[in-house]
Amino acid sequence: MTINQLFMKYLKGLRLRMASLFVVVISYVSLTLISPLLFAFLIDNVINGASIDASWLIWYSNLFGGVESIRNHLWLAALMIIGVNLIIFVLMYFRGHLNGVISERFVERLRNDLFDHLQLMPYHSHVNAKSGDLIQRCTSDVDTIRRFLAGQVSELVYAISIASIAMFILLQINLRLALIAMITLPILVLFAYFFFKRMQAMFKASDEAEGELSTVLQENLSGTRVVKAFNREVHELAKFDVKNRNYKNLTYKLIELLGMYWATSDLIVLTQIFIVVIFGIFAAQNGEITVGQFFVFLSYESMILWPIRNVGRILSDLGKMLVSLKRLNEIFDESIEDLASGDVVDVKGDIVFDHVRFQYPDGHEPVLRDVSFTIKKGETVAILGPTGSGKSSLVHLLTRLYEYTDGSIQLNGHELRTIQKAHIRQNIGIVLQEPFLFSKTILENIRVAKPNADENEVKRAAEMASVNRVIHEFDLGYRTLVGEKGVTLSGGQKQRIAIARTILSDTPILIFDDSLSAVDAHTDERIRTALKDRAQGVTTLIITHRILSAMQADKIIVLENGVISQLGTHQSLLEEEGLYKRIAWIQNQMIEGGDSLE
Amino acid sequence: MSEHFEEQEFNTDHLDTHLWRRILKHFFSYKKDLTIIFVSMISMAIIDIIFPFLNKTAIDFFVLANGDLKQLQPFGIAYIVLIILQAMVVYVFIRFTGKIEMQFAYDIRNQAFRKLQEQSFAYFDKTPQGWIMARLTSDIGRLADIVSWSIIDLVWGLTLILGVSTVMLVVNWKLALMVLVVVPFLAYISIIFQKKILNRYRLTRKINSKITAAYSEGILGAKTTKTMGLESKQSHDFKALTQDMKSQSVKAAILSAAFMPMVMGLGAFSSAMLIWLGGQEVLVGTLAFGTLVLFTQYAAQFFEPLRQIARLLAEFQMAQASAERVLSLLNADIDLVDRADVIARYGSILDPKEAEYEAIRGDVSFEHVDFYYKKEEPVLTDFSLDVFAGQTIALVGETGSGKSTIVNLICRFYEPKAGHIKVDGIDIQDRSLGWLHSNLGYVLQAPHLFSGSIMENIRYGKLSATEEEVIEAAKRVSAHDFIIQMEEGYQSDVGEGGGRLSTGQKQLISFARAILANPSIFILDEASSSIDTETEHIIQTAIESVLKDKTTFIIAHRLSTIVNADRILLIDKGRIAEDGTHSSLMRLKGQYYRLYTNQFNEERQNELLNIKESNEQRQL
């Protein structure tokens, strides 16, 4: 998608409003320009008694019974002013209204699509994602676009149309004086444009200096122990002072330059007005223009100049908006997962791996090679192996977070690749090694995948995950907020809440990806027993380092370097030489009660 | 920690005059610059008043009366002078206001930072870092912005209004009243609207921060969302947020869109009155035509500053919350501070008299010390301990047993609730914090380095150290080899928080930093966990050679590193449960024996399973 297409996509459905905005702004401009003409007419022809030469003015004044009549009833003049202004204000209101509606609707859809796109980006993208940068794009870049749409679009239309209409009218009144009245306009626009372009570097320098200031502050705060223990408070103060001073000076320079800009553009604008005044005086004395026309020239001149001064700035903002659009487009260019296509089949819990080979998209070597095993519905299977042996990859394949490179995986005889992703994930509950809890209440977190679960169900799940008691100890119980604004949970508590939320969904297949690592052996056992009692018929895969967790499994798979090195039951594996036996022996040496050492 | 921190809710419904007076008092200390600003502002207001006069002259004298064109020269010169003056005044005004803004922010920031350096350790335990960061960056920034530009705008607006009113009243009081009659209505409408707009604005900001949080969760929690198939639910929840945002923002936009026309409508009303009533006077000849034109221009000029003032008052209310939070930081009590007589003798933290510091031999003793963080959960009760200079003491125990607290008390990060802690027989409260800290060496488990070069980081231990001394310190902990292998050697940048170095490297550097300080008392807080065996061995050797004659406290999880300690204290629930050397404690077959055996086995298992890092490391 090009930036242009992206922009147009979100403008869809807003085009009529955009067109209305243009009409409103141009009408507004026309009336703003008529207002001084009316003033001139009232002052010149009505009050000062000058003769009327333009035919439309005669027609206009005849509407009110001729100039004489207006002069005798000056309240009519007052009504005219109020009338014109009333329309202007209505238009002004609509301009603000449309600005708000257009920009807000535009970004609402943009935000939603960004969010959905991020959600649907494949697992692999999220492993490598720079979250800070993504958030920055979704918030501040979107805001840049919003601000441009909310203000600058109509400003630009306003500036261009007021300048052109005013110029047109001035040209009608007096060609020579009109040209003189516009002589500095190009300078003004170019000056503003190049000025703000150049300023961007300085804005950046000031931002960076602020960033450095924050870093020093942040490092000081997180290093309080070091600072105090080394008695370096004075040194830190000096360090902070340097950054603080640097930020101050850079920003001050920036403001100084802005002052330069406003002063210079004031100079240009006022000089232009002065030129008009002087030439206007000559023209009036020569009889080229009337007093009223002189007045019109003066009023229009300010009406043209101040908005035109803005055009350069708007153009530089337009540039910034285009950059933001480009940055968002980069997100949209990332591929997304297709959750919906594929077959919806009956997943009962039978799993077959047949000579499965897997290599990460950006990897050099296969992570899993020639992996074959069969799991029957209702079996519990433990997977053991050193770090990096491919245990997690194996379960990632099963949920189609990654696609296997070779071989075959089947769920109840159906080739995994042909099954709909959403369906697979609804039927396989997986508790990740480092589960993420949302900043909602504990209750909401547990029933996140099953929102209609009642509180008793939630409590039963929590009970099974051995976390019910912990939750009750919090002041607000299940209503306790998780995260920054609520409680900080320990790794083990998080894992257990994640287990509760996964088992609540009653999936036919359950996977624990080393997700009991942070709880002690007793809790681990309690949770496993509870699961076994409840979930008869549920296929369970447990990735673990604990022999205690593995020994009761129906089947134990030992993975080493991406290959199944051992496969059997606790008893059979204890009888053969290998990793399992060695670990079992060591764990056997552990002394009861010493487990709680960190 | 953050759950214990309760943010004070600040009431922002009314302007707090007491608060603003204090802020303004500080603000008005920049007398010189302020004078320049006010002079330039008054000039600006005067120029704004004179320009319509000049245009009136052009119409009345040159155009209407066909005045002598010879007069055009002085007129033109006056005009040009005024233009130049205007440009100069604008520049001076912006420049000096910017200067004051930045100076104000700078001063308050330095004051706040100074305060933070003096704050006790407990303050940082209960105050979230993010809160402090926000106060020192955005709040101070906003406050400076408001007090400088807004106060100055306010003065400008008032001056202009007063000036225009005066001139109008003097020139023609009847016409002047026609313009002024709308002011009370305008004031009323403005205040009502600005309040409403402001409230809406706050609401949208609140929703906006929710949207940011939702993005952050959406990205950080994407894996969970995926595996649980929550995409559509998440998307649905998010849409509710953005929809709310849209409707609130549109409402805010509509309010603002309605406000401006109302203000300007009042302006048009006065213009109409002027034309009607003023025009009649012109027709009967009681009013000069130019005067009428002048008044129509003034009427237009009059409303802009009025609208500004209404906006400014609203902004002041908004900034008040920032002001209050900043002041609450500046005024926070420091709960751990040296006694007045101690400060008199040894100086304060930020103004120490280092010449007065006595040398330390290194005896440390606890005498009947009670300590707790929360009253209902005592950590140490009647705790006593005597350590002789030069001894190496290892503290072992579970999390929460009190071993870190013992170290915190030795460092005087906290003070005992009862009892005394003595160094060389002197109560540490009889000496200054600076005295104690300048004699301490401290190495942390998660070593904290500062952005900058390796050289600078090691030198942190002794600011006056020469390059040779730094290298010597690095050599003693065997850090020299890896440092010179780096591209820029000692000048290599360690990155933010030392991010470019491995944990082991950071530990060696923080060790070198502590050695360079040449302290009498050394504290190694869990210093040797989570590094590979080789580095551990290096550190082990360093501990033995470097710290031979220093009093050393080691908190280590890896028990193998403390086998050679002179004394191992097993701390359990705030008491010394076991006390002895490694071999005597192993013979005892108590808690230490159990810990040691299990850990030994766990290490062997981890070797088999290839697990290099501890759990804590993985979570980082």
C-alpha cells in the first residue's frame, strides 16, 4: 500500500464530510471577506454619502429601499452586520464540528486496525518486536495525523481560499494596487517553510537533550544504593546539572530562533501593510480608489497576510504527517496470520508426530529433527530436556504458532496444517513459561477466555491451580487489580493464575510449558493431582525439569538437541542409562525442606 | 512496592492562591529579565494601540482630507519606526520569556534533584521511580511553561484591555461604553465554557492513556492472546475504548467550536451598535468619521485578549495539579538525617567537610538492635553481633530472613528502631552519613552502572583517581583483559545502565569500582550469583587477595563462594541460627548443611540441563 492509498482508505466514508468542510470553509471565507465590503458600503456610501457606482451595490441597497432609507434607519445597518456575522458564526461552528468528526473518525478506525494488525502478527514477529517503538508509532504518530486533520487541513483550505478570493476582489478594485498588495507573499511562504524545516533539527536536539536528562535522572534513581554507598551525591548533582543546563540552553536557543521567526515574519507582514497604506494614499489622492476601497484594501491585507504566514508552517507539518503515515504503513506491511481459514474438525485429544522437522524462519539449523511419537486421548506426557533442546518449539508447532518444516502432525487423524488456527487454539490450552496477565482484576483475568463463566467456576479453577487462598489474602480478593495500579504478583502467583485461566476453558488438550517452574514441589504436585482428578480424558503435556512432575506421566519424552533421545515411562527410563536417570539420581539427593532456597 | 504508595489526590476545582503565591514568589526572583519582558510587553500593547491610530491618520488626513503629501514623509518614518520597534519587541519578548521559562525549569529541577540526593533510602522504597520521573520531567516542564508564558500573556492581555479601554473612554466615552457593555456577558460565557472544555479535555486525556496502555498490553501480551485465541475479544475491548475516545473528543470539539462564535458574536454585536448609534452621530456631525473607524478597529482588537484571559484562567487550574505535585516533592520530609551537631562538625551530604573525617579501622557491632519496615512485621529483634576488623562474614538465609536488612543497617540506609550500631566502637549516628559512606565499598548482585565509559564507571569509586589507578583496580579483579579487548578499551561506552556488557562484566567493573574506593568495610551483596564458574573463580581470588585485611560482609546465594569465610552466619527469622566456619557448620548437619547439599546437587543438575542463568535472570 502506498501512503496515499492508506490515507484514502481511512478517508472512505468521510469524503462527503471532507467536501462539506471545504464548502463550509470557502463559504466562511467569502463571508469574512464580504463583511468588510459591507462595512465599507455602510461607512462610505451610507454614512459618508459617497455615490454608488457598482451596479450590484445599487441592487443591494434597493433591497432595503435605497441608500437614503438605510441612512434614515441606521438600525438596518446594524442588522446587516449582525446578519452576516450570524451566518459566519454558524459556519465557524460547523467548521469546528466537522474538523472534530473527521479527525476523530479517521483515527478511530486507524487505531482499531493497528491494534487488530498487531494482534494478528505472527508469533515470530512478536518474539522479535521492539515494543517501545511499536507503541510509539501507535500513539504519537497517530496523534500527529489526528492533529493535522483536526486543525491544519481546514487551516490550509482557509488560508489558500481567503488569499485567492481576497486577491481576486482586490484585483477587481484596482489591479496595480492589488499586485503591490501581494508583493511579499511568496517571500512569506518560503520563509516560513524553510524556517520550520530547518527548525526540525533543533527540535530533535532539544528532545534528545531532554532524553539525556531523563536518563541521568533515571539512572540516579535506580542506582540510589550505589550513589549513597559511594557517597557520590555531590558528584551526581554536578552530573545532573550539566544535563539540565544543556537541555535548558538548547531549548532556549530553540525559543530564541522561534522569536527570530515571529519577529521577522511580523516585519514582513507589517512592511507589506505599510506599502499598501502608502500606495493606497497616493491612489486615493489621485482618485484611483475611494475611501471605502482604501479601507477594503487595508482590511483584506491583514486577512491575507496572517493566514498566509501560516501556510509555510502547515506545509512543514504536512511533511511530518506524511512521515507518520509512512511509519504506520510499515506496520501494516507486516504480514498477519490467517486465523479463519482451514477445516473445523473434532479435536478429541489424540496427537501424532510423524518424522517432524522444524527450523525457525530465520534459523540456520533445524531445532527439531525426526521427531515421532503418539499420544492417546487422556494421556499425560512429560517432556524433559536441556535448555534449547526444542521442548517449547514442539508445543509451539502443536498450536500452529509456527509451521513445521517437514513431516506430519495429526490431531485425531487430521493433518494439523489443514485445521483452522483459531479452532486449534480454542482446543489446546497452553500455559506459557512467562505468562502475561492483563491489568484487569484477577477475576477478569481468569475468565478472560470464557467471559460467561460464573464466579464459582472461576473459584474452582483457582482452587485447582492452588491460588484460591492467595487471592483471598488480598484485600479485594478476586476484585484485586493486577499490575501497576494493583498488586505486584510473584512469578509463582502469576503462573498459577495463568493455569487457572487456562483450565477454565475445558480444552481437550492442555499444555504446561515449564509453567510450574516458579512454584515449589508440593504445590506443583497438588496442582497436578487436582487436574488429574478433574480432567479425566484430557490430554496433558507437561514440560518440566522436575522428576517429581514427570514420574507419574503415562509417557516421558526426553529431548536432546532437537532429537528424542529417550522415550518411556518413569520405571523404564530409570532402567536405562541416560539423561533422565542422571537427573533423577541428583534430584533424589536433595534433602527435604531445603527446597525453598532461592 | 508500588502498592504501598498512595498518590495524593489534588483538588483542582479552585485556584489555590496560597500555592500560586509561593510559586510566583520564586518566579518573580528573575527581576532583571522580568523587567525587560514587562517593558517589551507594555511597548507591544502600546504599539498595538498606535497602529490603528496611524491607519486612522492615513484615512482622515491623507485620504479624506486630501492632506498635503509632504506630510507623508514623517508619517512614513513613524510607521517604519513602529514596524521595526514591533519586530524588535516581539523578538525581545519571546527571547526573554523563553529564557525565564527555561531558567525556572532548570532551577526547580536542580532543587528537586538536590532534594532527592538528600532523601533517605526509605523514601525511594516507598515512592515509585515513575512518579519521581514524571514530577521532574513533565510536571516541572508544564509548570514552567504555564508560569512564564501564561502569566506574561495574562499581563499582556490585561494591559491591552486597560489601554484600549482608556483610550476609547478618553476619545469618546459613549462609543466606548457600547463596546464595553458586552464584557460582563463575555466573561460569563468564557468561564462557563472553558470549564466545560477543560473537563472534557481531561476526560479524553484519561481515555488516551488507557489506549496507550491497551496498545502496550496488546503488544506485550500478544503471545498470550494468540495462544488463548483472545484476538477478537481483545479487539472488541479495544474498539470500545477508541469509540469512547471518539465520542468524547467530538464532544470536546463541538464545545470549542461553539465557544469561539459566541465570543465573536458578542464582538459583532458591539460593531453593529457602533455603526448604528455611532453612524447616526456621524450623520448629524457630532462625531468625526475617522473616530468611528477607529472604534470599529478597537472593538475587534478588544475581544482577542479577553478570550485569552478566559483560556489562561482555565490553564492555571490545570497546571495546579502539576504545581502541587512538584511542591510535594520539594517539601517532603527527609526522615534520615544527621543530627545538627554532627552536621556542624562534618558537614552535610551535599556540603561535606571531608577533612574532618576520621579513619576507620573496621570493627562493626550491633547492640540489641530492633528493626522493622512495617511495625507489625518485626525483622530484627534484640539482634547483637560483634565483628572484628579484617574479618570476612558471610550471611546466609532465605529471602526475608533479615540478611539484607543487616547490610542496610550497616550502610545506614535505615536506622535501627532500638539499640545501636557501632563502627570502631562509635555509634554511627554520632558521625555523618558522608563519613560512613566514604569508608564503605559496595558491590551489588544486579550491578548498577551509569551511562558513560568503563573508565568513568570505575572512577566512580574515587573521582580523583588517575588512569593508572583505574587500570590497576581493573587488573586486581581481572577485568583488565576483557576491557582492553573491547574496541575502545577503557573508553568503551557501557550503554544505558551498562546494557552493552554482560552481567559478569558488569560485576567485575562494579567490583573494580569498589576496590578503587579503598574502603575499610566491604559489602558484597549477592555479588557472585548468576555468573559463570570462571568469573566466579576470578572474583573468589580477588576477594581473598584484595579483601584480606578489610572487614567484609558477603551475602551470597552460591554457597561455594563463601566456603572460605572466617564466619558464616545462618540468619533465620531475624536471628543468628547457626554461626561458625564452613566445616563446623557442615559437621553440625543443620540448616546450612541442608542448603549446601541441595545447592550442590542443583548446580550439578543445571549443568546437565544446560541452565546457566538463575530464575531471576530469566525474568529480567
